[in-house]
Amino acid sequence: MLVEISHILPYAVLFSLPLAVLGALLLRRFVHGSLTAALTVLAIVPVVATIGGVLAVSGFMFTSMLVTTVLVCVLVALVTVPAAVVLGRSVARRSVWEREARARERAAEASRRELVAWISHDLRTPLAGIRAMAEALADGVVTRPAEVADYAGRISAEARQLSGMVDDLFELSRITAGALRLTLSEVPLADVVSDVVAAERAVAARKGVELRADAVTWPVVLGSDPELARVVRNLLANAIRHTPPDGTVAVQVDVEGSEALLRVDDACGGIPEADLPRVFEVAFRGTPSRQPVGGGLGLAIARGLVEAHRGTIDARNHGAGCRFEVRLPLRTA
């Protein structure tokens, strides 16, 4: 038995080893390419190497035994190669999904760390001011009625800012956790826009910004009145904040097909193209000139609320500033 093995082994190795090396070279070529192709080569190479070794040992004498052996190898290849292709596609899909999931997880974690850093900073600043003014009042450093009233007003303003940040965080947590439940009804956009514009007009006037609102037609959408009002309020607050004095913020409403359109144009000077896809990310602040007051959550909340209404929101540079466009489905007849 050992004599026979020692006789056939050199022939088997001589013919099968080059085929195996060729297969290894092909696998190396596909290592950064198609996983399906790599698994197919991996399934074919052992079968081809086996056939090569069998042919070498038989001395290429096509006896009935050799034909039977080769036929068995071919049948094995017919089974293993399709299985390798199917398995390769399945593994490739899973690998791509896992890679994308890891990328999303890393992006979410980076966003969370950024949010915590900004919120910590923005909470610390007003808290430090409140503490300093409260200590001044408690220690009697400030005694004149006018100064006391001024300190009280500033403490109240800082407290309102903190309350707004907490409200934003709570709203964002409901959105991201999927706990937002909307009570849908027919909502005339005319009522929503007019109420928010009236509330924000004083803020715009103090900054010297002109605030305009007009519509080709005033549509009615299916949505939640408080949440839609918050979307408009966040967009207007963002536009007024970044528009310089003597600039204009314009709200336009229209209908396009089966959707209502709400556009908010400002005069911010534009956003770098690289930052446009990120303006709705949590705590994204962009360039120093566009860093918002507060946690930078307004646009992220607006996007979450719009998507909860099965609408879309996007931002692009337009004219002397930016345009934020919201699309909402119209009410069904």
C-alpha cells in the first residue's frame, strides 16, 4: 500500500499543486472584490485540482474507472458551485448590511457625544450666570431696586432659555425613541403659519429683520396642529437668527401635486455645500458664524416632526441665503 502511495503521490502533487496555486492567485485577486466570485473560485479549485491529480495518476488513460471518477467530480462541482454562489451572495448582503449598520452606529455615537458636549456647555453657561446673580442678590451686593429688577429679569431670561433647551431635549428623545404619537386632523396651513408669524414678528423686528408670509393657495393638510406649528416656529427662528439686520425672511406656501409646500427663505449668506447634508443632524452647528443659541436641536426636531407626518424636509442655498422646504401630504378627500 505504501509503495503504491509513494508511486502515485509525485504525479498527483505535480499536477494538482499548480492548479491549487492558480486558484490561490485567483482568490488573492478577489480578496477585495466580489465575495460571490471568491467563494465560487474556492468551490471550483479543489474539484479541478482533484480531477488534475486523478488524470495524472491514471497516466491520462481514459478507463471506465477514470471516467466514473471524473464524472463524480463534475457532479460534485455542479452541486457545490451554485451553492457557493448563493452562499456568497447571502454573506455579501449580510457583510454590506453589517458594515452599513456599524457606520450608522458610529455616526450616531459621534452625534451623541457631540450633543452631550454642546448641551453640557450650553447648560453650564446660563447656570453659571444664574448662580452668580443669585449670589449677588443673596449677599446684598446688589441693593438698588433698579439693579435688583434687572438681575431678576436676567435670571428669568436665563431660566426660560434652560427650560427651552429641556423641552427640546424631551421632544427629541420622544422622536428618536419612536414614542411620538400624533393626533391627526385636518389642519389649515393658513392658521398655523399666521399664528407662528405673528408670534415671531416681534423677535424679527427687534433684530431689524423683515418677516413676510404669502401663499398662492392655502392648503389643508392631515396632521397635528401643535407639531406643525413647532416645525414652522423652528424654521422661522433659525432663519431670523442667521439673517443680518435689514434682511428679509420670507415664508411661501403653495401646492404641488398631492403635496403642500412650505418654503422658508432667509438671507444668511448661504451654507457651505459640504455642510448642507448635515444641517438636520442633532447638535450640528456648522461654521462659527452659524452656531446657534441653545443646543442646536431645532432643525433636528423639525425633521423628526415632518417625517412623523410622512413628509420631507430639505435645505439648499437659494439667492442670498438658504431655502428650507417642507413637503406634506394633503388631506384626502
